[in-house]
Amino acid sequence: MRLFVALQIPAAVRESFATLLSQLRSISAEAKDKSARWVRPENLHVTLKFIGEAAPEKLSSIQNVLAAVRSPTPVSISFHGLGFFSNEKHPRVFWAGMDASPNLQTLAADVEQSLEPLGFPREQRPFAPHLTLARFEPSRLHEKLRATIQENSSRNFGSHVTSEFHLIESKLKPSGAEYTTLQTFRFVVAEA
């Protein structure tokens, strides 16, 4: 099983990104540029931890440790801005940025820490919350695409407050990744 832990985004934010992605896909198609693999809007999410391959018999243990992750308050996120990993001249990943409450960083660290004893190593790179919108192979960007992305670089895509994260299975298919939510975890538990 190929697994990851993520925050889902609300329909209004997803729709805002869907509009942009549709516009960018059209530009790519017109330019006959096949370097971009666009993320389907229904697959947009904020990854807290990419677990990777996990044996099915570990699923119960994964669910148990994730169920214990807590935060005193919900996570607030504002989605805005566009950018690239590694950079605009050599784009590998096209992403949307976000401003988040400080507990998003803590939540991601707690998820990492809870999974480490099960044999899932911590990520070596610092946590950089973002939404992946496309991957480029080869690492290049068509000029019309670059111009449209630049025009939208400071666009606001909406905001979201959440008290839950999800364990998601990813199945890689020729048509793209197919995601199935295996379990939802509330990380803010109201006191009685």
C-alpha cells in the first residue's frame, strides 16, 4: 500500500484552483507542450507526511498511532501565491503557497514522530506546506505558461480551518494517481 497523511481542502478553494488549472492546461495544449503533468483538482491536498509503501499488516498500527495525534486548536490556512521547486528557470514542481497557523508545523512534526517507531523515517527536508499543482518532465516551462503563472502569482485562492487530517492510499495508474481516504482523524478533541 502506498500511503500518505494529508489535510483536505474545501470545495470553494478546490474550485478556485480548478479554474486556474483549466486555464493552464489549455495553454499547454495550445502550445503542444507535454512537459507538465497536471494534478487533478479532486486530488489537491496538503501533505503532512508521505509514508510511502507500507505492508497491509501495518495499517492497523499506523491508524492507532495517528489516532493519538492532538492539537489544542484547529489549523487555519490561507492559500495564495504560486511558485516552483527548484526554481522558475528549472521547474520540477509547480505549487501554490499558503500561510498557516503555527500549529500546522507542529501537527506535521507530531505525525512524523508518531510514525517513526513503526519504521517510517522522518523526512530529511524541512516541512514546506504547499499544494502541488503540476510536475514538469523535462524541467522546462513554456513562455505562455510562464506569463500566465506570473499574472496569477499573487492571486488569493481562499482559506480553510480544519480539525482533521486523513490517511490516504494512493494507487498509481496510467491516467494519474487515484486517492482513497482510508480513515479521517480529528486532532482537536472538544472537552466535555
